[in-house]
Amino acid sequence: MKKYGFGVDIGGTTCKIGLFEITGQLLEKWEIPTDTQEAGKNILPNIASSLQKKMEERNIEKEEIEGIGVGLPGPVCADGSVPVCVNLGWKNMHVAKEMETLMKGIMVKAGNDANVAALGEMWQGGGKGCKQVVMVTLGTGVGGGIIMDEKIVAGANGAGGEIGHMTVNSHETISCNCGRKGCLEQYASATGITRLAKERLAQEHKESLLDKAEEISAKTVFDAYKEQDKVAEEIVEKFARILGRALSNIACVVDPEVFVIGGGVSKAGEVLLEAIEKHYRKVAFSSCKDTKFALASLGNDAGIYGCMKLVLE
């Protein structure tokens, strides 16, 4: 009888691993280093060794494992293969097939890390109880994941959910990390908010709490915003207007039940949601105006939860 499964979220520095019951109960989690030397050839063998060791520790038989879900920092094809994964040093790696061989036939499914994080939040996090979810991760960049009918929308090239690279300003002159200009990520990420703040502070002087900050960051902006600082309010209004409008466009295409907001910027809490919602509802298509907004709740565990859910699909 199948009782357990593993979720493995592979990052450029560490691999987060979770042992789950198939009900979704997380039994144990741990990390191992990601060995990217020699084009990452030891990453999967190291993971397999860690999983086998855990099975021995807990006296879990191979026949009791439903499967292994793997999240990867790059586009993943429908068959579980990866054309390229720069952070891991991989090219043309068939992750699912390789892991199945290493794990002696246990089923393996693979997905993009942002997509599986969205799946995890849909299953056991901020989107629990919903089947149509868009997750937006506001971190160093802007990531995303689209879940429709409890399934990841990965797209033909594995690029579904790359909402951070929607063009929101055709007049931008500075390039995004992707090489294009005017991407959402340039305004709505933590680094984007910092940029908006520095640009505003460089304009005509208006007294602000931000003048006293040792370092300008998304956190200092939102801290000042909570203190009703007028300059911080201007910065947050611009950020929220851009993001709210972008989300209204996404809603016209996929019509989610809920937008789940995660990433480091989401630590600002409810005031963040309120700011985004206000601008979203001003411009959203009439049928989508009542879309819910929620904060992500699984934190760094969203990936392993999503990987486990991937196994159960």
C-alpha cells in the first residue's frame, strides 16, 4: 500500500527535501548541499542517496512510496526533462528518467520550482480550498505560477507563469536581467521597489523617514509606509498601481479564484495586499473584480509541498 512520498526542491545552493504522507502531512524535512561541480553530475545521485538513507532509517519499503516530486530552477518539459538549467550546470538532462533509475523504478515527476511552489500554496497554503490559483512571488525578481483545475499551466516551452517578464512599460530605457526592457520585475520586485524609492528620493526634496534609513530597501519603504510617511506612500502607490494593473491583465486570461502573494516583499503583510487590491479593483474586468487576494503561508516549504502534490496528480 502506498503511504509516503518525497518532495525535493533543488536550488543552486541547497536541496530541500520533505518526507510526506500521501494525505499531505509533512513528516520530516531536511537539506543537503547542491553540488554544482562538474556540471552538476552528482546532484541527482546525492539526492537519491539521501532518500534511500531516510527510507532505511524509517524502515520504509520501496513499495510504500507513491513517488518523488522534483522542483527545478528552470524550464521543465512535460516529460520531466530539462533543456538547460544554468544554476545547476545542466544541459539536456532528463531528470525524471535519471532519478527513476537511481531510485530503482520509483515514479518521479519534475516541474519548475516557481510552478511547484504555486501548486504547494494551492494545496496546503494561502490558496487552500481553491482550484484556480495564480501565485506571485515578489523577491529579488518576480516569479509566478499558474494553477488551473489543480494542475500547473507550464506552457509549450515550460515558460508558463513567467509573469515577472510581462512588459508593463514600453518607454523603459534600462534593461531587465532577461535582456528586455520594461518588465514587471523591474518595478514590483524587492529590487524594483528599491529602484523606485531611489528615483523618488532623487527628485525634489520632501522630508521623509527614508532620509534617515541606513539602507533603502523594500522593507524600509514599507516600514515608512506603515508610519504614513508621504514619500513612502507615493512609492508604494506607484508599485501597487503597476502590479495591480498587471494582475488585472492576468485575470482576464486565466480568471483565478485567488492571487497568492509570496516572496520576501510579502512580509509587509496585509498593508501590501490592501495596496495591490485597491489598484487591481480599479481596473479589473467586471467579471474578475472580486478575485480574492491572500498571503502565501508555506514560506520556503512551498516547493516541497508542491513537489509532493505533483506526485499525487
